Amino acid sequence: MLNKPHQQSETDLAYKILQETGRPIYFRDLINQVLEAKGGPVHSPAHVIAEIHTLINMDSRFNHMGKGMWGLTEWVPQRGARYLEEAMIAANDAKLRREKLLEEIQQDFVAATVEPEEAEDHS
């Protein structure tokens, strides 16, 4: 048996509203719908809005879509194996670039220290 709206947490209600709507909702509209579903008087609307917004922001089920719009994390494609593979390739490329640069610096250093000695031998 499902809890009645006034017995559910604000975040559970927000989740349910977003699930039923199936699209992102502007945070104030979402919070107003939560408060409407909860029913009951609200003594400090600004405080309640800030509190619910904070709870939604901390709940991993919700995803900020930009410009004050909130949706569900499950709507966002997850970064899977391809993302991991690309990250590993990028890290390996960076390591190879560093090794090549270090090798070039060492060669330049050796060349710089050898050349003055050869110049002294020819004098």
C-alpha cells in the first residue's frame, strides 16, 4: 500500500512528480507541486522552499539539468565502459607525452654538457 502524499517525504514526492511528468521541471514549480501534494499550512514559504531545494540537491535520484530545471538521474545516460576506455587512453597519451618530453630534455642536457667539453679539446 502506498503512503498518502502527506506521509511521504518531500523528496519522495518530488521523485514521484518527476516520474509521472516524464520531463524536467523548474525547481520552484516542482517544489510548489510538492507542497500542494503535501497539503497543510506553510508558515515560512521561503524557508520551506530552500529546505526542499537543498534536500533535492543532496538526493542522488535527482539531476540538475541547468537553468533551474531538475530531472531524474535515471534519465541521464550513464558513462559506461566507453567513457572509461577513453579516459584510460587519454591518461596513457599524457604519460607518453611526458616521457617523450623528459627524454628530449635529457638529450638537450647531455648535448649541452658535451659540447663545451669538445670545444675545449679543440683549442
